[in-house]
Amino acid sequence: MLQVRSKWFAYMGAMLISLASMSVQADEMKPFFLGSTSTGNVADKVDGVKSALQGKGFEVVGEYSPYESAHIIVVTNGELKKAAASHDRAGYVAAQRVAITKVGEQVQISYTNPVYMAAAYRVSTDLSGVAASLNAALGAEKEYGPEEGLTTRDLGKYHYTFGMEYFDEPYDLASYNSHKEAVAAVEKGLAAGTAGTAKVYRIDIPGSKQTVFGVAMSAGEEGNKYMDETFIMGEIDFKPLRSTGHLPYEILVNGSDIEALHARFRIAMNFPDLSMMGDNSFMKIMPTPDAIKETLTLVSGGEVEDDF
């Protein structure tokens, strides 16, 4: 009898461990979804992708081509805007990014995972419905990014490694007397193409004093290559499945203050398995965080610090 009980307890213990392991695995997420792959040209896919998104209730708020082989479409909807108002720095989650990327003879349609992004931005709103709508619009072959996913708990306290910044350690770009004045400053900087930038989108978050901008960055012939999207992605986005939806970078006007996520957080959250050293590593873009901070500070009308 004791032997039977011992075997039963051992069996139940093994089952509980297995179920716990399955639960952890089920909670693991990756930053991007691959919707589909096909042949053809990027330009030929754009209208169909936008139509599919609009058919599922998404609003297209901006689009651009950061480089010849890619086109990015930025969308939002009521659920995303509501989630963006859930705390005073949640505005980043309002925009989800859809990418059409040519890789060799293949065209990849991919998009950001809103549930992953919400966890990284410490938004507790359940965005699985938004994810399901994106899946239905564009397909959902698989989640991808790092080899191993991250859990909600991992993302809520995420930073790349010791000494690297967290979500709540953004760049402080500038401050004004009012939200209206701060928004106007960013609009002015983007309209002027300050420091090689261009406006991709603007989303005003209802019920809050948050406005999020999407910012394209191009160094041109005379600029700092370390802020240039083509250069950055050429170094870090090298896997067969491209993570083009990392772009564009955001500026958040939060009340009268203007901020942006620190690049050592913003890049790492989308490329958490990027190596520190060697080819295609953070070392290759080591000056990028300062270059991005300087660029976005100038766009916001802020003062550039001497330590750049």
C-alpha cells in the first residue's frame, strides 16, 4: 500500500511539474508575427495589406519605406488607444507596425505582437483580441524573433543586461509649458526635417495628455550614420526572417514633457538575443544610443548635452 501511494505521489508530482512547465511555455512570447510569405514585389503587396487591415477595423495612421526592400504600415484602433491611456507612459502601445519586406525572392509580411509590446510597456490591458484581429487580417504562420520567447513577467522587468536601461529610464528630450506647446514643437521639428528626420505618424491618445509620433531617421551623406535606420538594421536585422517592424522609432509627448525610449531598451526588447560582441552585434552600433538621443532631442527643440 505504501509503495502504491509512493508511486501515486511521484506520478502526481511529475504531472504538476509538467503542467507548470507547459504553463510557462504557453506564456512565452516573441516580438513579431510572420503573417505570410510569397513571391513578387513589395509595392504590389501594399494595397492588399492595407485593405486587409482596414477590413478588420484597423486605422492606417502612417506608412513609409525606410529602405528599398521594405515598406512599413502603422495601424491603431480603439482597443489600442484605450490601452495607451491606461497609464501615463503607455502611449507607445497605440501603434502597431506591419512590415512588407523583400528578402531574396521572398516577400515577408510581418507585424508586431501587441501582447508582447503591451507587456514590455507595462500595460496590463489584455490585447489578445487585437493580436487575433491582426492574425485574421494578415495570417499567423508563427511568432518569431529570439530563439526563446519571454514571459509577461520577464518583459515587465526587462533590460538587456546589468547596467542597461529599463522601460522607465527613457531619454528626457525637452519640456514645455503645456502639452499643446510640446506637441507643436515636435510637429515643427519633423516638418523641418530636423537632423535627418521625417514624420511617419501621429496618434493622440483619447482621455490622456499623451501624443505619440513615429519618426523616420536618415543620415544622408553628411549625417551621423549611427542614427540612420538603414545602417542600424543592416547591422542587427540579419536573420532569414527580418524584424523590419522594429521601425520606426517613437517620440512620446507626455503632458508637457517629451521623451523617447532609451535605445538600449528599445532595440534590445525587439532583439533580445542580439549578441554583445562580434559580427551583427550591439558592439557594431555602440554609438547608436547617443546618436538617436541627439537626433530626437534636436527634433523636440531640446538642448543637446555636451556628453554626446
